[in-house]
Amino acid sequence: MCAHCTVRTGTLAGVEVLPVDVEIDIGPGLPSFAIVGLPDTAVQEARERVRSAVRAAGYDLPNARIVVNLSPGPLKKHGTGFDLPIAIGLLVATKQIPAHPFEFVTAVGELSLDGRIRPIPGLLAHAMMARKNGCSLLASREADHYVSLNGVAYCGIESLAELRSGLPVAHSRVTTHDRTPKHAVDFSEVVGQDGAVRALVAAAAGAHNVLMIGPPGAGKTMLARRLPTILPPLGEEERLESALIHSVAGLDDTDVLSGARPFRAPHHTASTAGLIGGGSPPRPGEASLAHNGVLFLDEMPEFGPATLQSLRQPIEDRLVTLVRAEGRLSFPASFSLVGAANPCPCGHHGDTGRACRCPASTVERYRSRIGGPLMDRIDMVCEVWRPPPALIVANRHGTTSAKLRDQVSAARERAARRSTTATSKMSGAELISACSMSGSVTSDLEMIANHHHLSGRGVIRLLRVARTLADVDEKDCVRSDDLAEAIGYRCGTVS
Amino acid sequence: MSGATRFEIGLDDPRYPAQLKDTPDPPKRLYGFGQISALRPGLAVIGARKATPYGLSAATMFAGWAAKASYPIVSGGAVGCDQAAHRAALAHEGTTVAVMAGGADIAYPSGAGALLDAVAVNGAVISEQPWGTRPARWMFRRRNRIIAGLSMAVLVVEAGLPSGTFSTADDALAAGRDVLAVPGSILSPESRGSNRLISQGATIITDVTDLRLALAPLLGEPHDEVHIPGTVISESSDSLLTALRANPMRADDAAVALGTDVITITRRFGLLEAQGMLKRYSDGRYGPA
């Protein structure tokens, strides 16, 4: 007995799936089952799962020499997604199921010992690869909702046994997502934090990185969690990019696909690999999961210094590049950084009615933990103070998220009308002309810059924030008020 | 701490400062470098480490005037008011003495090395601890009696409650020295200590004339008329400025006090600060510059 078969599948590399052909050869010799082509342990273990699943689904396993080759050979293959293509290849080669339905099919899935098919992480990436190559995707039926991508022909099967009668009809999905994502929280729950809310609106409108400083319990985390509710919903492209990263990381991507901006809040014990990505095979980190959304670092000075500094490159390049012995991988990481910090280790420096017990030098050291280069990339620092208890007891409501979201959208539209370049990416000359300041405003700018000894970069950063503030206030020209407010958001960290 | 000549003087040394010898518990031996002649009777200017711009400007103003009047300025070299006093004395080419808690050759706080070197050029850096002694907590209280003993009057520019500055004031009283204090806002926790001293009988110092009247009987009339600008307070019709002059406030508190919104206040703060009218404190409050 001599038989061959080739089945298409793929393996994850970053957020991309590279096509892999599974070649099966069943030939004479001592009965054996070997997988070659740089498989990792998970792929090697496919042998046992395939053996049991094939029998459990009522098929026979040939008593012959089975060789599975994963091609291209030099590419490392990992994951459990090869179970299904290997099983299909075996069954086609032994003529237990017909060959022709699988000609334009990419199969991927993990087998359970009773022959059922389980979903694997990164199905969305597999679906995109299938779409690109004009194939339909054969995978677990459980994962139906994961692969909600327009133009993908998707076959969901529950068990290997279903393949006996050929392939179920692939259906192309045309999904329409709800445009306005639902949020469980709302800005109206925030009381007495007008200054901080204003800063967050500006941060949302101008995609500025912002750091909130304040005593514990003042509402920094509460404010940050509400930031996604005022961001405009994700665009079509952005949804796909963000969902892809979620899918690769094995996380639920339904919220992202419905347009909600990602909000990631890693704990301050996060490792560098956890924050920017890494591991073997390299997985996206929190910075990439926050792509097109918000990366919230609570208790920012408590993060490991090296971990924190590793964010500098992604903030600048808007993507994470991991360089490993096997090669380079890039994960997109265009996020807005929102930090929260206590003013000092005890948390009460400047707090009304609470004495700070920290020596001046400790306060200084605590603040310097974030580090100059990273602070340089944070455009706005706003203070969040404990609101007076009377305001909280009065149970009044603040401005709703819907209203603030309108402000943000209007400001973004105004900025887009003015220039195709985003304010946060403008060069100095472009920015100065975009601000269209009058003579007296320019002299105020000079006065502020002189007083605070601002560097060239400091002036640019000030103007960026001022431009956004004017956009939020629906003004064409930057006024002295905007400059004064913008310098107020430097909070003693002026440089 | 190189360059300057080191000296060691025992209690029976004729160069030992007489006014210090008179105190109840004079140090047995003084280690130091710089000019021994700087250890003549002077004015101690002390205050909190966590000083506000108010305390710093009071220290700068009064120490500057006294240095120009050729009174030696004695202080402890600590961050905040102490260093402001040393700096003001140096700026007016006066004599200033830093009394260290640890060994005189150990720069403490660690960032003060350059300042102490400058102090030793015309003044002195001294300690009762032998060379190379690392400062320990108990030494600071002991050190305070030397600051009080070297000077004829102790001026407290800003002190909260509780405060180490109080122990120097106690030592001053024990040695029979005058205690002078600069009043602050009754609402400011940073001035609570100096206000308490005044209520307990310390001489109130509100301008250089007060200081001159207090010091003349102790240290002699200054050599010539000394004018230090900055003692004249300009009148202001601005309600925000007036409010902040009485009591430095954060933007949110100022908004409540003036019945306006916090964004308006943030803008006013930004412009007034750039105009040099206001200054931001490290804890987020704004006060007069």
C-alpha cells in the first residue's frame, strides 16, 4: 500500500499566518507514525490525539509506516492546530473520505480524543490567510463567532465523523456589527473632577498620552476606566487589526469586532515580555492588545523600571519589534498611554487634611521612577484630587459619556479638516501654522517658554496640547487661554 | 571637601568661640574647615526642610540682609530653608557657617557638597563629631544646640508642627539666646510652628526693620544702610492673587473659594505663573512668587 495526500494549513508568526502544507505519506515498512518539518512538542503530540480521534470517529488507522511532513521545512511549526489537517490527510490518503472537497480548503483545529474539533487561538488570522489564498476555512463549529469576517468562506464542523459524507457547505459571512459599542460604565458617575475630565477629553481628542497624579481613592482608576466610553468607535480597518491581535493571543475579540476600543490595564507586576510581547513562540503583549485603544498603567512608578522603559520604542514607532534568533517579528502597538500615580509613596503629598509622611527626597525619587525619557513622551500630566465628600453625598451626575464623546468627535473632525496629519504627529513648522496664533498670543507663548525654560521639544509639546484644547473648544486659533491651560497640564514636570 | 584648611579646636583653645563656651553644654572639641574667624557671634536662620516658596523667600530675604550687614549666618546645611539661608549669604558675599550633624567632611545631604565647599571659602563648615562620622539621627538634635550656641539670635523662617526646628528654639532659650520668628498664614500647616513660637513669646519679624531692631542690641548696628528689595508688597486688586497671598491653594480649592470653574483657574494660574506673579509648590498648590 502506497498513498500520498497534501492538506493546506498554516502556522502563526506574529499576527500573521504563514501557509503550511501537510504532506502525508503512507508506505510499506514497520508500522510507525512520524512528524517531520520542525514541529514543536505540541505538534508532536498530535500523533496521539489523531490516533485516538480517528478511531473514536469510526475510521481505521492503517497499520503501516506513516510520515507527516510539514512544509516549508525550515519554518518552525507550533500549536495544536495541525491535528485536523493531519487527520484529514490520513483519511484522504487511506480513501476513507473523498479527496476532492479539500482541494481549496485550509484546515485548522485541535482534536479531542473522542474526535471532536476544538478551536485554536488565532483563527481570525487563519481566516485572513484563507481569504487571501481564495480558500475556505475548515475549523471548529464552536468558533463560528470568532471568524466573523466578511468574505471568508467558513466551514464549521463538530466532529471528524461528519467528514465521511464530504464537506458541509461553506457559507460566506456578511456580518453587520452594532456601530455603537455598549459600555458598562459612564462618565456621568464621575463627580467633582472637572479638571481631570477635561484633560481626558483633550487626551481622547488629540491622542495624547496622559498621566494622572493624585492620592489613593481620588478616582484616577475610575476616570481611566471611563476613557474608552468617550473614544470614537473603531473604524473598519482598526477593528480587524485589533481583533487579529486579540485572536492571536487567544482572547475574545467580539467586543473589539463590534467597535469597542480595547482597554488594557496590566498589573504593575507585569513582566517586560508580558507588557510588550515575547515568549516562544512570540505572543503579543499588553501594549499590542491595546492597539487602537488605551493602555492604562495604574500605579505607574511601581512598574519595574526596565519594563516601563521598554514602552519607549512602541510609543515612538507605534509597533513592537521583537528580535529573536529565529528572526524579527512586529506587532502593531498604537495605543494611548494613560498612567496613574500617587504623588509620593504614602500617597498624601498635597492631600488636604492628610499629612504626608515622606521626606522631600523620597517624593522626588518616587516621581523620578517614571524616568525623563518616558515623561518626555507624556504630553499631559493632570492632578486628580479627592472631591469634597459633600459632592459625592449629593449624588449629582456629571456630564454623560455621550456628550463628551460628541465633543471628542467634533474636535477630531475639526483637526482632520485642518490637516490630514494628526496633531500628535505634526512637525514643528506645521504645528505652528496650524495654531494660527495672533501677535499677543505668540508673545504669551514666548513668555511661558522663557519662564519655564522650555526646550524646543517642550514648546512643541505645549503647542500640541494647546491646539487640541482649542479644537475641543471649537476655536480655529489657539488663544492665550489654551496655552495657559496646556502649561497647567505640565504640573511641575516642565522641561 | 578639599582645598579648605582643616582645623580642630578644643574647649581650652583660645580660638574656641566664646559665645559657644558660655552655653550649658558646649561641645568638647570642634572639627571643621574654612575660616575659624567665621565662628564669631552671628544670626542662626533655620526652617523646615519641606519649605514652601514662602519660607524659602523669607529665608533668602532675611539671611541676605543680615549677611550684607556682615552678621555671620549660621545654619544646618539641610535642604529647604537652611540651604536657602546659606545661598543668600553667599550671594551677598557674607560669612556663613554650616554646622553638620555628622563629620564636617561628610557632605550631608549628599547633594550639598558644592554648596558646603562654597560656604568654607569665607565661612566654615564645622561639627562636634570626629572626621568621617556618618550622620545618625540622634546627632541632629545634638547639633542644634551648636547652631543656637554660635549665634546670638535664632530666626525661625518657617516651621510646621511637630518640627525639629523647635528643638533648636529650645536650645536657644536654654543658652539665653533670643528667638525670632517669621509669621505665616494661620491656615498654612507649614507655618503653624512659627506662629506657635510667636504666641509663646518669640520676637515677631515681619520685615528687615524688625530684624534690624532685634539684632542691633545683640550684634551691633550694621556697618552701613543695607537695602534688600522684595520687602515691599505691591497692592493688588486681583481677587485670585489676594486669595492666594493669604493662603496658597490648589486649583480645585481656588475654584471653590472664588466660585468659578477649575478650568478658568487653571488658565489664570498658567498665565500668572509665567508672568512671575505665582509659583507652583511641589504639592500642587499655587502661592505668591
